[in-house]
Amino acid sequence: MQNREIAIKVTLDTQDYNIFIGFGTLKDLGDRIKDLSGKGVVISNPTIISLYGEKISKSLSEAGIDFRILSIPEGEEYKSLESASRLYDDLTEFQMQRSDFILALGGGVIGDLSGFVAATYMRGVPFIQVPTSLLAQVDSSVGGKVAVNHRMGKNLIGSFYQPRFVQIDIDTLKTLPESEFRAGMAEVVKCGFLIGKDFLSYLEMNLEDIMMLNPDTLTEVIEQCCRFKARTVEADERDFGVRAILNYGHSFGHAIEAASEYKHILHGEAISVGMVGAALIAKELGWIDQALVDRHVRLLQHVGLPIKMEGLNMNMILSRLALDKKGARGAAKFVLLRAPGRPEIVEVSHQMIERVLPNLI
Ligand SMILES: NC(=O)c1ccc[n+]([C@@H]2O[C@H](COP(=O)([O-])OP(=O)(O)OC[C@H]3O[C@@H](n4cnc5c(N)ncnc54)[C@H](O)[C@@H]3O)[C@@H](O)[C@H]2O)c1
Ligand SMILES: [Zn+2]
């Protein structure tokens, strides 16, 4: 098990690349990169550098690569144009050329920011994703969306820019804070409901092993999620159609994040509540039965995720969903299930949203 490395090929119009999934594979990065380029930078944050900087440095040095490690302070607020600008300064100072690489070592914040810089510095340099959070390993490192935040909105300034490869070292999850692991599990549970009944049952039956970071089950879970995301992105790279199914739980989820002003809740916690909301709407519409709603609640609760979030302002949630507060008019886009593995994108009426919301807040 320990030496097996899985490769998932992502085939796109612009570029093909592999997602490598394995254990203890940070040490192999140098060998993999040296065929690509002899020079580049690793972008990370102080926590991750203190944990993995030495291992990465050793691997790159031994492969004869000329590199620097660039550190961005920790936190979503540093996924900004200011951070990008600081990084451009560092890249020019290091005399980075168009064939030199940028490697993102970290969670989704580092991945999105580094990818944005890689896409724009000299109109694009080779980009490598080494995701270290569960969310980044099953979601943000796959699919090529790169961005920074703007005061008017999250991920407002961005692009599509595919990496040369993604290297997932599952070992790095051992140091991930438990709350972050649980939040990442919300995206895994989302994949369970989107992929279908077999994977959903697998998650239900193996949840304890997953939470204990059992290598075999974790590999299976990350592989399934990456394969599913890769297939979905292949079908709709630029997010004009089917890729939107990946937003299961995210309509309410994003609105809840905005209503809480992003303060004390993690993205995964918000979409956990959002998936319960989507299930309740599907039940109200007669698409699914109570048993499937209960499966959402049970699985999310077993992971340790919230199924409601008390104290949030209903009007803020409605306005974030772009609904008219007074007239009860309008509709918002939701991903709803007909069954596990059968998502559909539909408009849901204001009345229906108002009916379901009190169960969530
Ligand atoms: N590009 C996409 O398609 C996409 C998809 C989903 C989310 N995102 C973005 O991803 C970001 C969230 O990513 P995230 O949940 O990974 O958050 P994050 O990057 O902030 O990481 C969470 C925390 O865990 C720490 N951490 C990460 N790996 C660690 C490890 N192995 N050991 C110890 N600590 C570790 C980080 O330093 C951070 O404090 C958001 O900005 C979101 O917009 C992007
Ligand atoms: Zn998400």
C-alpha cells in the first residue's frame, strides 16, 4: 500500500495532466520536477513551511533544482492582489523566466493564490499543485480555477489555469487540524451524494476508518473524489453547464457564509448545512423521500458537521441568494438530487426557500 501511487489523467482541450495520489511522496517531487524545469519557487505559508519545508528543500536540492521558498501569511485575507503583487516582486527579483515553475504547497488559499500568480506572471509559467488540506486534495487543486479575493467578492479576480501535475501526499493530512479535516469531509460527503449510491454507502460504512486516517480507505475516498471532479471538469472546463453540479449544498452554503460574514465558520460547515437545505427542498418538491434527507443528516452529524446554524439573519441569506426581500418574488439556482448520483440544476422559488430556511437557522 505505502508504495503504490495512483495516477488519474485529466484530459482537457488546453492540456492533459496527471493527479498523483500516494503516501510519503513529497520526497519524490524533485525528481518529477527536474524534467520540467531546473528552477522555480515554492509558495507556502509559515505553518506548512515549518512542517514540510525541509522535506521539500531536500528533495529539490538533491534533484539539482535552483529554488526559493516564498512565504505568505496564513489566512483567507491573504488570498489578495496585494499578496500577488508581493509575489511578482519576489519572482522578478529571483529572475524567474517563462519556463521556470511555481509550486503551491498548502491548502486552497495557497493553491488559488499561487495559481493566479502562475497564470499571470509573464503570461503564464508552469504550475504545480501540492495540496495539503483535505479540501484542497479532493476539490480545489483539481480543475484549474485560480483566483484572489476582492473586497466586493470572493474569488472575483481569477482565471482558469491548469497545473502541469497535482501531487497529493496523503501523509500530510496527519498534521491538518481536526476541524479543517471535518470541513474538508463536507466536500467528500458532497461527492458521495453526487457520485451515487455505491460510494455513498462506502462512506457510511467506512466513516470511522476515514476519520482515523486509515490509509486504504482515505486513498479510496480521495481517488473517487478526484476522479469524479476530473470527469466533471473534462465535460465542462469553463463552468458553463454541468460543472455547476459540484455546487451541491453551495447555494445555501455561500449565502450562510456571507450572512455570517465569514467570521467563525468554515466553508465546509456552511455547505454541510446547505446540503441539508437542498435535501429538504428536494423532499418538498417530491423528488426524494424523508429517508434520503435522514441519510444527509446522519452522515454529516457522524462527521461532526453542523446541520443547522442558529442565529443567522434570514433576510441576509435571502438577499445573498439575490431574492427580493419584500415581494417574495424571484427564484434562485440550486443543485438538487432526484436520487444519489442524479443531481439536477433547477430554479427554486422564493416561497420554497422561505419555507425551508427556518429549519436551517
Ligand atoms: N479553486 C477551486 O476550485 C476551489 C474550490 C474550493 C475552494 N477553493 C478555495 O480554497 C480555499 C480554502 O481552502 P482550505 O480549506 O484548504 O483552506 P486553507 O488553505 O486556509 O487551509 C486551512 C488551514 O489548514 C492549514 N493547513 C493546510 N494543510 C495543512 C497540513 N497538512 N498540516 C497543517 N496545517 C495545514 C492552513 O495553513 C490553514 O490554516 C478558499 O479560499 C476557497 O475559495 C477553491
Ligand atoms: Zn466547496
